[in-house]
Amino acid sequence: MSCTLRILTVNTHKGFSLFNRRFILPELREAVRSVGADIVFLQEVLGAHEGWSRRLGHRWPDAAQYEFLADTIWQDFAYGRNAVYPKGHHGNALLSKYPITQWDNHDISLNRFEQRGILHCTLDLVSEPRPLHAICVHLNLREHHRQRQLRRLCELVNRIPEDEPVVVAGDFNDWRGRAQRLLAEQAGLREVFTHEYGRPARSFPAAWPMLRLDRIYVRSARGHAPVVLPRKPWSGLSDHKPLLAEIELEWEDGHYRTTP
């Protein structure tokens, strides 16, 4: 028994182009749709913003940004509100073509300037014997803060039964490359680009990617054909390049296979 899922992760930059010059959420929705992903991990998505709503008028969607992006394609979605300010709030979101049976947002904020969270969703894959755990992550810029947040992530993953597959994706801000070893040794997570090509993908800045900030990790699953999506149209839709991968779940002898 096997199942293959297309996974997309993208930092939406709150629906604006670099330096907030243009509101590009409608274009972003079309680009996300064109990928045909089953599950979409979103970071920096606005739940509400009164200031931009008044300024943009009819161009601003009536629904929250994650609902606007989900539209009729992704039947289920979850939103984890992380940063709250007088005019609105933003956080992580997950869009899914499969039912989300449960979700929790874990506050991992360590200072008032970077309000971060880990959004953990449990998905019913219908035909599969076990649920899928999809975890959307956005971590701090400072190394010592990230290390503490990564340990929180490991604790969360280790509470999930070993025979239930896990996908962790998002903006790790891990420009020093310190997350790989910790997540592998303490939570059994494998990064799909590293497994395929030897290193994580360059994803930031979108126009000329230099830093390897965004990741897709799996446990009790296998990643295939991971790609960084092309410069056009994505470099004009976010400051991060989106990552796409196929995740294969193969049930054999009472557990999911993890080796190629």
C-alpha cells in the first residue's frame, strides 16, 4: 500500500512583494494553484489587518489570506496566529486536500520582536492506515533562539507515535546549517533536499538565492524529486523561493518504509 503527496512550502511575505511595494496575493494564489500541491505550508500569512484593508479597499479579500488562498482547491485549512498587533495578526497556515482532524498551535516566541509558532495538524489520508502529521514552522533569526525552538520541535515530534508519518516544513532561518544534525539525532527527521542532493536548497533571497533557509523534513516517509520553484513568477511573489517535493508513504509489514 502506497500513497504519494505533493508538498509545497512558501513564505508568503503577508501577500506583498519585496519591500511591500505591491499587493500580490491574487497572483500568489494563481501561482500556488498551478503547482498542484496536496498540502501547502504557509508562513507569514495575514489573518487580518485593518490598515491594509482600508488602504486597498475592494482589492483586499473579504476572507482571511489563508482562506483566500485555499479557495475551492484545498477543502481544509488551519491557521496558527503568532504575531498580534493593534491593526491585525499573522502566523503560519496549512492548506490541505485531506481532512484536518485536529490542529494545535504551539507558541515558541522568545522575545516580543519575533513572535513565532509551530502549527501541528493531523490529517486523515482516508486510504492510509495511519494519520499524517503536518507541522508548519517559522523560527527566529538568532542562533541561540533557534536552538531552543528546535529542541521544542524535537519534543513535539517525539510525542508522535513512531508508526505515524511526519512532514515538517517551513522557514527555519537556519543560515548557519545547524538544524540538520540536531533534528536527525534527536527526532529522526531527514531533510529531503539533503537526502537527494547532499545539501539543503538555496531559497533566499528569491531573486538571487544564496541562503538555505527553507526546509522540508520527513519521518516515517520518503522524499522524492524535491525542487526549488523557478525564478519566474516566484521571485516577484515572495522574498523566499518556494520548495516542492513528493512525499511517498509506503505501508509494509505493519510500518511505513523510510529507505529508498
